Amino acid sequence: MTRDLFVLAVRNVLHRRLRSWLTVIGILIGTAAVVALISIGQGLQRSITQQVEQIMGFNTLLITPRGPGLQARVQLDLAALREVPGVKAAVAVRTETAFVQGPTRSGFLPLTGYDPAMEEFVAELHLKLAAGEGFSQRGQVVLGARAAELIGAKVGDVVTIEDRPFRVVGILAAQEEGRGDTAYGGIAVNDSLFVFYEDLKELFPGPDLAQYGFVKVAPGAEVSAVKAEVERVLAQTGTTEAEVIGFEELTQRIKTVLRGVQAFLAGIAGISILVGGIGVMNTMYTAVLERTREIGVMKAVGAKNSHILLLFLFESGLMGLVGGALGLLVGLGVAQTAAVVVGRLFQVERGFSAAVSVGLVIGALLFSFGVGAISGLLPARRAALLPPVEALRYE
Amino acid sequence: MTQPLLRLEGVTKVYRMGQVEVPALRGVDLTVDPGAFLAIMGPSGSGKSTLLHIAGLLDRPTSGRVLWAGDDVTSLGAARLAELRGRHIGFVFQTFNLIPTLSALENVELPLVFQGARPRERRQRAAELLAVVGLADRQRHRPGQLSGGERQRVAIARALVSDPQLILADEPTGNLDSAAGREILEMLRGLNERGKTLVLVTHDAEAAGVARNILRMRDGRIEGEA
């Protein structure tokens, strides 16, 4: 009998075609907005997590100065950090402004010192060599694309940095303006010269203050344990201004922020589902009024209150479900389109794509059916409780 | 002596219209024996429709008792009453009261749907009854595509579909031309001749004439047999 009532509900909804569609569209728009936002949000989250993973890797700890500002620095005792069990490598990156004399011109340029012990470093900054190779010995230098141009140096030339000669062994490919031309800590990659950390330290005696450091965790070591130990060693060596961030935490922080934004936007979009639900309620109240006599007739021929209730709930739930299903499709379409458009606009190669999770699909369908059914509850109750005689007498 | 199918004892009904109380029935006793064909006649406002509604378990009396086959059903729950109506009472209304979105066949099937009958059985039963009322070729027609007389015949088929013990007809010819009206009355008489118990409410003396017994009502009371 439930099946018969459902079939009857479908026919009733189809019968008042225009009104049903208008009601469905109300739910559709709301669901589409929520689904699109969630899908885009999940897609963004996924792609950011992937990128962070690419840059840092799971087994990397980032040591940054606590507090804001690109000028902040941190003192790192790399030797002590390398002693920590489970640490494969510890490097610091430090940039100073140096007086550079090239074959054609001289000037002040940023000089970045780092340790090629972390060979992946160059790859992680997406730095590509245009000519020559990376340095392998002290006294060698790699030039950023614009720095090379400014001082007129080629591979094999000797340039003088702070009165000491360095041999140019490689020149970096130019980084695209506006993105990628600065690395962490605000290093202007195009403008900078790169030397061994130890060379930099000799050129700039004074306190050894780095922009940031990396700790690579050895394979198999527990990242969180190593992190705790690194923090302890930093504190021991008198470095209190440093913050150690693991990959998990970094992605967690990004996710937390994104989730907050997403919940807020979805909440706003959710209001439109609410409005859609009110639309369903309105349609159902009208239907109850219009079909009062019909309800009376059904009761006269043996329909119980529960039958009438179920019939009207089916009708409203059905409109909710259809609206939700269509809204789901539209929402995913919008999200996919948005992903493509954003990819084009910002020329992201591996841009984000909208995420479609099973949870989202099932959630959206259940939710929209629920909105429909709940919106129909009061009208259906009114229909069910109509006294048969009054319903029959209704003009 | 046979058990009466339906008995009303001292039934009153008072409607409240805001502050005003309008008495519709002022103490009615009525016995309907199995096989009876009773007409209740009276001017509009005499309470005859109210009486029919209470007899059909569509409404509850303000006071008094309603006995169905000897059992007091006055204070039964709504669901139980719906079940009794569905299985044992068939209604024929002045305005036909067919569901406009359903075909003739589906309208006839409807009482069986609420009784949980299997689709095949109820379809077959409904088709049989449509044939009985001479509408075998109108199964797929919607009420809007049928004439008044045809609609009332569909309604009669619906009233008969669960093989009820009692048929209640409320001005069944009121919206029909005289030819169609006579046809419907003949059909009702035929049903009674084949053993159905009928109660017919009308203000039309000619319609009441098909019944075996006629009761006259005025001002909420049965005045006596005509």
C-alpha cells in the first residue's frame, strides 16, 4: 500500500506540473549553491594539501621565526640539530645584502646562503638552472637570472662578493614575475646570488641569524618524536623565538582556515535551502486546501489519517528529492566550471579540480529529501487530521 | 428477530458557529435492518445529511449512541472507524466526489488500495464492477471526460467495490438530469433487490419513491413514516 501511495504522490506532483517545478527549482538553487561551495572547498583543500606536500614532504619540519613579518630571523645551531636522533639533515637558509662586483657592473644584491646537503632544496623551490650546474664546492656561486643580467656574468666568470672571488658555476632560469620569484622568507630568487652557507657565514661574521631552517627526518623515524626533540634542542641552545611546524600541522592549519570559510559560505547558501523549504511548505498548504474534498473522499472510502499523512509527505519529500538531485548535478557542474575558469584566469598548470565525494552526494540527497519532508510535515498533518465530514463539505 | 445492521439511539448533533449553537439533530432513533431500502426525505436544513454522515461513521454525534451490527461504535478511534467505513459502508454523493486525477478504474479501486489489496486483484474487481454499471469501455477515462450520469455510475461501482453491507446515498440524483437520475435510481433499486441494504437521503419525492420505506425529517427530528 505504501507503494500505491507513493505512485499516487508522484501522479499528484506531476499533475500540478508548473507549481511542482517552481517548488523544485527553489530547492534546486539552494542545494546547487551548497554543493558547489562544498565541492570547490574540498577541491581547494585537496590541491593545497598536495602542493604543501610537494614543497615540504611528509618528513620535513620547517623552523620559522615566531611572530609576523618577513624581517624576523632565528638563530639556529645546525650542528646540534644534526645530532638529534632521527634527523637526516638540518639546513638553514639565510639571506644578506652583499656588494657584488661583476664583469660589467657592480651593486648591492641579496646573497642567499644554504646547504646543498639538502640537494632537493633547489627542486623544492622549483628553481631550474638555465646554464651550468649547482655548486659543489666552497667558493662557487649560482646566480639568479636577473642578478646575472645586472652584473653581466656568465658561467665560468669570476665575480667578487664582499671582496672575495667566487666562480659562477650556474645561472638559474628566470622565474615568472608575480609568482615564484620570491621563495620562503621573501627571498627574491631572480635577484639573488646563491652560495654555500659557510661562505655566507664567513662573509658576514656577526650573529648567525637565518630566515628559516629545514629539518629532514630520516626514513622510518617518528616525525612527532623528532619534532619534540628538535624543539627541545632549540630551547637548549637558547633559541626561543623559533616555531617548528610539521607537514601535518601546516596542512591542518590550512584546512582549519578553509573549513571555517567553507562552513560560513555553506551556511549562507543553506539559507536558500531554507527558503526552498518554505516554498515546499507553501505549495503543500495550497495543495491541502485545494484537495480538501479529495481528502474527505479518501477518508470516506477508508483512508486512515496515517495514509493521508504519508501521501502528502511523499509529495513534499519527492519535490525535495528531485530538487536535491538536480541541484546536486547543477552544483557539481558549477564547481567544475569554476575550477576550470580559476585555472585559466590564474594560469595554474595543475590547478584544483572540484571534489566529488560520496558523502557529499548522499548527504545532499538525504538533506534535500529531509527538507522536503519536514517542510511538508505541517501541511500533511493538517490534511491528516481533517475531520472527514468537514473535508467532504468543503467548497 | 434479526440483528439490525445499524442503530442510532437518541442521537443529537449540535454545530457551533462561533458563539451560536445550531442544533442539527434533536434526538433521532433509527434502525436499519439488513436488506432494507430506506429513504429519508426532508427539506434542506432538516438534518438529513447530518444523519447520513453519522450513520456512515463520518461524523460523531454530540450525544446518543451509534451501534454497528450490535456493537457500540460511538467512541471508536478514527483509524478503526476508517476501517469500518472502508470495508462495510459504500457512499454515493450528490457531487459524485470522484478524484479528478484518477481514471474511472482507479477511482473504483481506491477503497481497496486503503485495505491493502493486491494490485491485480483490485484491478480485476474494479473492472468487473465498472462492467456491472455499464462502463466497461470507460475504464481509462478521467471523471472530467464522463457525463454526470456516467460519473455517478463510477461512484456506485466504487461504493460496491469492497462488497459493503450498507450503501448510503446522499441526493444521488441531485446533479443529474431526470433521465440519468431515473437510471441511477433504478440501479439502486436493483442493488436492493439483490440483497444490499440502502439508505437514501433526498428532498425529491420521486427519488424517494424507489425505496421500500420513507421516513420524513423536519427540524432535526424524524416525524414519521410516509
